[in-house]
Amino acid sequence: MEMDPNRLEDVIARLKRVQGQIGGIVRMIEEGRDCSDVVTQLAAAARALDRAGFKIIATGLRQCVIESDGPRRVDEDELERLFLSLA
């Protein structure tokens, strides 16, 4: 299924922030920063990536379920909240 890139603008912004975080983590390692600081930043980047993935999933489901001509409609906000809560 192909998704409309305009619907994923916030995901793209989130991924660009993660890209910056990863660059910062590399610099931290190169500078010999404390292990716990590096791991904390890695965990934050991982959570951000998970959230981006769930947002993409929610967008795809929205297109398939909510916007289809099928008999069942699902509340978009509730669907997104459920998926993002798993991240």
C-alpha cells in the first residue's frame, strides 16, 4: 500500500530529529563521554524511532480501515493513541 507523503510530514520531522540525535551520540562516543550518558541518548533515539514506526502503521491503517468504503469506521484519534501508547 502506498501512503501519501503529505500525511507523514510529522514522521519525517521526527526522523530528522532522530538523525540529529544519532549524530550527537556518535560525537559523544568520539569524545569519550560517560557510558550512561551515551546509553540514555541511545534509548531516547530508539523510542523516537519506535514512535515514528507506529505513526506510519497508524497512518496506513487509517487509509485502509477508516477511509475505505467498508462497513466499519474506527475513530482516528483513538486508533493513533492506541498505537502510539505501545511505543
